[in-house]
Amino acid sequence: MNKLVKTPYKGCRDLFPKDKREQEYLFSVMKDAAALYAYEPYDGPMLELVDLYKAKSGEELINDQIYSFQDRGDRFVAIRPEMTPTLARMVAQVHRETPKPLRWFSIPNLMRYERPQKGRLREHWQFNCDVFGAPEVLGELEVLNLVKDLLKLYGANETHFSILINDRAFVDQLFKEMLKITEEVSYKLYKIIDKSKKVSLEKLDKMISEVLDDEKAIILKNYLSLKNFEDVFDFFNIDCSLKTLYQKIAESDLLKYLKYDPSIVRGLDYYTGIVFEVFDKHPDNRRAICGGGSYANLLQIFNEPALPGCGFGLGDVTLKDFLITHDLMPDFTHPDDAIFISFQEQKNEAQALKISNSLRDLGYGVENHLSGIKINKAFQIAEKKKYSFLILCEDDSYTLKDLNHKKEIKFKTINEEVLDCLHGHEHE
Amino acid sequence: MNKLVKTPYKGCRDLFPKDKREQEYLFSVMKDAAALYAYEPYDGPMLELVDLYKAKSGEELINDQIYSFQDRGDRFVAIRPEMTPTLARMVAQVHRETPKPLRWFSIPNLMRYERPQKGRLREHWQFNCDVFGAPEVLGELEVLNLVKDLLKLYGANETHFSILINDRAFVDQLFKEMLKITEEVSYKLYKIIDKSKKVSLEKLDKMISEVLDDEKAIILKNYLSLKNFEDVFDFFNIDCSLKTLYQKIAESDLLKYLKYDPSIVRGLDYYTGIVFEVFDKHPDNRRAICGGGSYANLLQIFNEPALPGCGFGLGDVTLKDFLITHDLMPDFTHPDDAIFISFQEQKNEAQALKISNSLRDLGYGVENHLSGIKINKAFQIAEKKKYSFLILCEDDSYTLKDLNHKKEIKFKTINEEVLDCLHGHEHE
């Protein structure tokens, strides 16, 4: 047999207890944010038919970035690379009888075939929130507020992140009315705009000159130089969702987080209206923490009537990088608090088992060391794990040590004094 | 393009909000049970190299039951069908520097290529708990208590389930010393014993006669007729873990849940000591809710020194069937409680957005209906969702309706009275 490797599969993570506690913290705040906005949880299969992604996602994703294979029943299936197609499939089943707005969230694990690099792994977990059937721009506004409040719940503020926003209506106007380009050129231009901030000006010029003549190149560059909402509303002078949204947030907390950015287009996605990405203001983290936008017809592929929606996906890898960079990640080095039970001599083993079970019946978390150890060693272990209480089991009696208050109680059976002591800790 | 199907991939589930709330409840109780025993969370990749499963799992699993394929880098990978190989791989990385006992739990989503049927799907989530490096039988005892306490936390008791238990030492003794059979026959016999309770006596006789002569068949049938601990300890008269364990639980709550069963062998798994399965006492649910046991050398495949362990896996599909059968599943039809915000006329939209944001800043879950609706309709929606509070937005003022106590407060800005009312609900 080959020698087995101990490392995880490329681009995937082993989550050891500290890592998993961190991830559980990320998830719990996501659930809190969803609850603030009354979004309901859903989940779907890890595998979907490849046809679903073909219908729904950009070409690039299907061709290069998907884990797909044939199952034993000759179905072409793929591990979910994103949640939106599953969401569309599920919403298509129930939207007729579900009152609107329909608000759902999920935190699935996803796989994309990527070259692993900072902020991008093959496997990640993604917080997805979507609202369907909300009146014009109110869904968008809600989703943007949700993202903002989520990051605020982690302790972040406007010094840490921005929400860069655009409207596909502008891009459509630019492509169709001003540049008058074909679909094929549009496709290339989407990719160029998407990369415009990541490459040098020279490189950008070169890329543009490969698809547009000089006159059109100037129009595109003028577009790309738009810096704020006033600029873009002047440049296009058309009505669109972003304009309406901007009017609604004049007095809102959201305004200071939002920044107009012409390079946000999410061109290969299925968005049709407002599009946005959340970015860390710190230069170490250059990948979007979150991307989203609104779509007019996510259910069309199922021959269902158009149901407008807006949503976003936010991955746990970039989120964690963001929180760590700004020192916003709490310390999860230590396990959760538990009562440490120890005994010195084999003959006290049964006693230790008995009190462990009794305390668990009362709802306390208990770590029974199981092997006989010296008292010093017991203190060491409990302190290393930052536990608040230690119980030493000796013949016919127990000693409860309150490690935070350096006090102790001797007892034979669990009594009021013991419970007060264990409880007191919680009331501080 | 083919017409897209709305149904999930075969053997997988779409979890709509009610289903996902139910699953989250199952998970939260699992986490509570793990916390009672100070088990720490971990997680691993959705994909592993096929070699890992080849080394670790039974032949059947690798050949027929695994989703495997070649990735773009020509690696043979598989979607995890179980968590133990990943656990072994991860423990192999850290066991040298991790104090024992090492106690870990996880709730991964897994895929097995199965014919979907009652209690068995292709995708399920599985609660895995394992303890490594505990003194003899104390790890087993702890894991059994954890399973028992988990099911008790769901409201189940000894009238609902049994833990059927055996020891591989008995099976070894039977196969090697009493039947003196080859490995090949052993392999077949494991499967026969595993099925012995699921087939008719005639079928069983036939299966046995195909692999054993009459004399040996009688010995096997005597073994299969063992009904309780006394029987089996008499029959074999050898020392083994199960005997030691049985002595330790004489006065414990666990005793009334445990039942000796000679057909529990988990032959195709990697267990070497005690083996057990949890069964529903109700005849509707014939599949094990949970299976586990102890193993002497899970790390051997990584050339690591032997580290004894004990663990179990408990799937969400059979667990849910069990809880529903015994009416132990709480009702998750309704969403979590939130404050319902509504307005009647378009001009009050901004007011509704403002109070929604203010209440969220205070930590309240808020559902803003976003469209103008009549007051009657607002009451209907809030009542249907079993919300406790409704706020109606009218020009320059708000009306808070306490739906459980049929009282109301009019206000212009959120004040003490409003907060007391919203809060009062929690103190009941």
C-alpha cells in the first residue's frame, strides 16, 4: 500500500478544535444577523445535476471550476460550487404558495476547483442570504443593511470595510448605447472591467486596445474613472435602482459604508440590477469578503414567472482573514468551560464517575480525567484549559475548587452550597 | 437545453425552513451533549483521497458505496462517506502533543451510494464522537453514557430505545477457537451474523449451511441464541472489555438501556473491542440509530503507535424518524419569533425602515413587510407566524401591539415603556 499522507486534500482545511470553534463563532454571528432580519434557514444537497449549473452559472465556472463526474446511474453530477442554483431550484418548488417577501439564508460547504491562494481555497463555507419578491430596491436595501450589520456584529465598522456598489443598468447603457458592442465583445469587456483595479494601467490599456478602437476606449476609460455616486449619475443620466436606493439611504447609517465603484460588474454572474462587493480597507486582503446583487429572473430556467430577488454570498475564508487582520477574532484557543474531575488513586475511580454523571444530569459540562493523577497535575490541566472549577475525588468526599476565586468546598453529596458556588460563577 | 428538474438529486434532501429548523434543533442538542462530556469540535474536508478509505474501511464500502472520481490533477478522490478516516488522519497529525484523553466530535455531511429507502439516504449528516487514550473500558463507558444522555436530552428514555452491545473478543473466540474458520469464511460469516435478525430462520439456516458444516452450524446457532450478559459470559468464559464494563455499570443508569445482542458485530468495520448499536424499540424503525465501538489501532495506517479509541456515528435521518415515531420532535412549523413591522400607505415606508433598523440595533429580530398592507392583513401575517409583537407605522407615530396579551402602546420614539413591553414577553 502507498504511504498515506496526513495532510488534507489540496485546497481543503482540517479544522482542529480551535479552528472549528472559530468557525462556529463565525456561523453563530451569521445566524444572529439572519435572525435580526427574520431570514429563515434552508439547506440543500451537496450534489446537484450538472445541467442546473450549466443553466445558471457563467461558462467559466462550468468549464474550469467545477467538480463534476458521472454517477453510477450515468447522471452527470457536480459538487455544489455555489448555493444560488440550489436556492433557485428550491424556490421554484414553493414560491407560488409562499408569501412574499420570501427571506432565506444558508451556510453550505462548497467546492470549487481553484488554485489555492490567500483568501481562496477549494473548499469553503459560504453565508448566503436572499430575499425574493420585495418591492423595488427595498430588497437591495435590506440585503445591504444585513451585510453591514453582520460585519458590525463581528466588531467591524466603516474604518475596516467598504461596500463597493454599481448597477448593471449602467453597464448595459455603456455597452449597448455608448459603445454599441456585440455580445462577444461584452463578454470580454466584463472580464477586463472586473480585473481593471487588479492590473497596472499599462496592462489595462493593452487589454482594452485589444477589444475596442481608440474612440470607444476613451469612453470606457471615462467610465472607469468615475469615483462617486454624483459622477455616475451625471455620466449616464438614466433612472435605475441604484439612484433610487441612493435617495433612500440619505439619512441612514448605511451611507458611510457605501462607495460607488465602476469596476464592480460581476459580469459572469446572473445579476441584472444592483451589484456589490464588500472589501477590506486593509491592503493585505485584496479579495472581496462578500459579493451580491439583484436578479430579475432566477426562476426562468424552470419556466416559472419572473420573481425578482437580491442576495449575497460571504465566504468564511476571506471573512476570517478580515477579522484577524483587524484583531477582531476572539481567542478560541481554549475549550469551552467545563468542570474538571480528577482522582489520585484507582480506588476513587468509581467516585469520580458517579459525580461526573450527577453533575451532567444537572446540566454541567464535565471533563473526567479518567486516569488517576496527582493533585498538582490536576490543577495544571484545569488551569491550562482555563476551566473555572476542579473537583478532587478522595475517599468518601469531594473537594470543589473555585479556581477563579481561590476558594474551596468539601462535600459528600452535591448540596446547595456546591450549586451556589458553581452557579455564582455565572452571575458575575 | 433539457428541461431542468426541480427535485433534488436522488437520495438527497432539500431542507426547507421547517426542515432546516428541525435539523438545527437536532444539531444543537448534539452540541449540548458533546458539551456535557467536554468533547471538542472538529471538522475536515468534504473530499479525501480514495487511498485513505481503502486503507481504513471495509471492501464493500470502497467498491459499491463510495462517490469517487479523478480530479483534474489525476488524484483519485472521494466524497467522504464517513468521518472516521478523516478523524484518524487528523488525530495522526496531533496526537503526540495532545494530552489524553483526546475527546472530539463533529457533525459532517456525508455521501454514500445507496439505494434510498426508509432511514437510509445518500446524503446525511452524522454526529461523530470519539475518545482516544482513555484507560480500559472507561472510554467505552463514557461514549455509551454520551449516547444515552444525548437521546435523553431529546426526551427519550428506556421505553423508547435500547443500546445493543457485544464484544469483538467473543466473535474472535467463536471464529478462531470454536469454529476454527479461515479469514474468507469469517468475512462471509460476519455478513451472515449481521443479517441474522433481519431474515427468516429458514433463510438464516440456509445461509449458514452454505458456509459451515452441521457441527459448526450448531455452535454458531447456540451463539446466536445468547440472550443476555450472563448467557454470554457463561458461554465464552474469557476475560474481555464487555465483562469489565458490565461490572462497572452495576449501579448505573446506563444498565437499563444496555442489552447483550450476539448479532451486533459490525464485522466490516475497523472495531476491535466493544461494539454497539442503538435501536428504536418501535417496530417501524428497524435501522440502527447509531453504531459504534472501540478500536485498538486506528492510526496504524499512518505508521503511528497504537492509540486505543472508542466512538460512534449517529445519523440525522434515523434520529429524526425515531423522534417523530415517539412524538418527541418539537414543532418547528413556525419561524423564530420576530417583531412584525407594517405600514398601510407608501408614505410611511421610510418610517417603517427607520424603526426596523432601530430595533435591530437594539438586538431585536424584525420582519419588515416592506409593502403597504391593510392592518387586518398585518395581524393575519403576524398571527400566522406566531409572532408576539406587531408594530404599525402611521404618520409620525407607531403602535406596538402585544399579540399575546392583547394590549397596545402608541409611541413616537422607542422609550422605556416600549422596551418593557418587548422585554416583558421574555420574562414570563
